[in-house]
Amino acid sequence: MSNAISSDIATIARINVVPAILQVICESTGLRFAAVARVTDDSWTACAVLDQLGFGLKAGEELDLKTTLCHEIRGSHQTIVIDKASDDLLYANHHTPRLYKFESFISVPVFRSDGSFFGTICAFDPLPAALKGSAIQPMMESFARLLAIQIESEESAQETEAALYKERAMAELREQFIAVLGHDLRNPLFAITAGAELLTQRLQEEKSRTIAMHILTCGRRATQLVRDILDFARGRLGNGITVNIQPCPDLSDAIRHVASELQRIHPQRQIDLNIGDLRGVNCDRERVTQLLSNLIANALTHGAQDQPVKVSAQIRDQAFVLGVHNFGEPIPSPVLAQLFQPFSHPPNDTVQPGLGLGLYIANQIALAHGGRLEVISSQEAGTLFSFHMPLDRGEAQATLPANP
């Protein structure tokens, strides 16, 4: 038996309505044997059987195709109905009724939606039965159409299940990718930056110190790129960015620290802070400061160089609201629509640092907190990114679903 036929038998076995169809056929016709058969150019195979005669044929077993009338149906695509074979002008001397010792017989073809022939639904009995001109033939032909639909539906479901299994396997590979990337890149980069930082403190020669500082700067930049890629992999490819929600009594200090760090990197720029009373805010401090760092870095890069970047953190309307505002050219509407997509850069000829993941990751962090990241931009008011997080979150931990 070929793999294709074995698959067809398994498909029919999974269709719950098939036993009911065979039962209705037997009860409606009085015939005591009914089957669904897969019929090919060279084989007849029972896919489902209801045998009240003791005929002895079981699902998966075969008959010699040339000994069956289904062989003729495959060629003619026409239903065969016999009330009494011994008196029938066409089948009185036919070998099939004599071989299988039946008088009454009916068999209807089953076609797939593309017109290809699948097989038959057939029934027979050693006793005669009044089948011709009754409602039996249209009923069985309706069953054949229903079966064809069920077959293709089940095959589609199996294909979907196979695709899901493949996707789960791919997900495991993605998790392995994340683990390898995190272990094999972050650890040596940490060693490089730690070593370079030590050299900058101990080297006396100015040229050597400059080289060490360059190594340190590149190492830190590479570490940040790896961190962004890891967050992208978790948020887009893996199980999502995970945040650890807990009380953050030092959130105000953490926000000031982020702004101070970026101020040192951009001493020529001005960063103004407006931080209110943040007591009662539960969040993942490290992730929120990462979100803030990405937003401030974005504002410093794209905002007007002679205007300050304004950072605000307040509790308003039972929500923690973190805002980063800058002046400069407004963000065009087509760009706004894609702003939080990964690997996005402004549509200009200026070479931008990084991978274009900063705003994407910031948005994923906001969503992981059960909040949202919004942006408004105009020529008059400038550009304002706002992170809104409700304070009534009850979870201790939240995970952002992959591919939101």
C-alpha cells in the first residue's frame, strides 16, 4: 500500500461524520454492507466499513480493482444502481455480482473540488432492494459531496498542524539563537570593555590612552548593539520581552541618572528635567530606564541642536506618564505610521548610527508593561514621545507576546 493511500485512510478515519453516513445509508436502504473506498488506477482500498453481513472486509484492506464495479465508475464518473442483479439487463451476467454474491448494489463517485476522482461510497446486500427511482441515490450523492468537503477540510487541518509543528521547531531554534548570541557575544564584549576601561586608568602615554578609549567606546557600542539584537529577537522572534514588575521607590533617581549619562555624552546639548512625585509606581526599573534612554537618544539625534530636550515624569489620572520632548523638523505622517517598526530610519541621506531598533524596543517595553507609547509631532509644538502606564496593574510579571 502506498503512503498516499495510507494517508487517505487516516484522513477518512479522522472524519467523525463517516460512521454516521454509513449507518444512515444502511438504515435507509436496508443494505447491510456499506463502505467508503479509495479507488486509484490500480487499487481498491476500504477506508471505512460498516459490515452487518459478516463479509469480512476491514478498513485498510484491498479488493482486486478489476473485480469491482468501482473500476467502471472511475472511468464513467456515473453512479451505479442495481435493484436485483440476477434480473438486471446490464449486470445479470457480470462477474462482480456473482463473485461477491450480491443482488442489490449502489455506488456513487466522490470527487475532490478540483474535479479529481477520490473513490466511492458504496453499499450492497445479497437480497434485492428497491433502490432505483427512490431518494436513495440523491441522498448518497449528497453524502459524497459532503465527504469531499470533509476530506479537504481535514487535509487542510493536518497541513495547518504540520505548519504549527514546524513553527514550534523553529521557535526552539530561535531560542537557541538568542542563548548563543547572549552567551557567545556579550561575555567576550564585557571582557573587552572591562579590559579597555582598566587600560584607560593605568596607561600614562596619551597615544596609548587614546587607543584604549577608542577600544572602550567601540566595545560599549557593540555591547549596546548586541543588547538591541537580543531584545529584538525576544520581542519579534522569541517569546517576547519579559519585564519584572515591582515597586520602584528610586525611579526618580534612575531617571535622573539616565539623563545625566546622556548629558555627559552630549555635553553641548541641554536636557531639562521635570520629575514629579513618583511614589506608588510599580515597574521594571531597568526596562523603563532603557526605554527612556532610547527616547532621549532619539531626541538628541533628530531634535534641533540649539534647543533643549525636555524630560518629564509624572503621575496623572492614575497612570505613570513619561515624556521626552524635542523641537525640530516634524516627523512626516508616512514615517509616523512606521515609526515603531524594527530597522526603521528617517527617510533622508544622513547616515544614522545603530540598527534602527531603539524606538521599536521602547514600544515593546511599553506594551510589556501593559502601557502604550504615543508620539505627536508638528512644526509648532515639536515632537513628544509619551509612555503611559496604568498604575492598577496587578501582575508581578508580564510578558509581551511575540510578533504583536
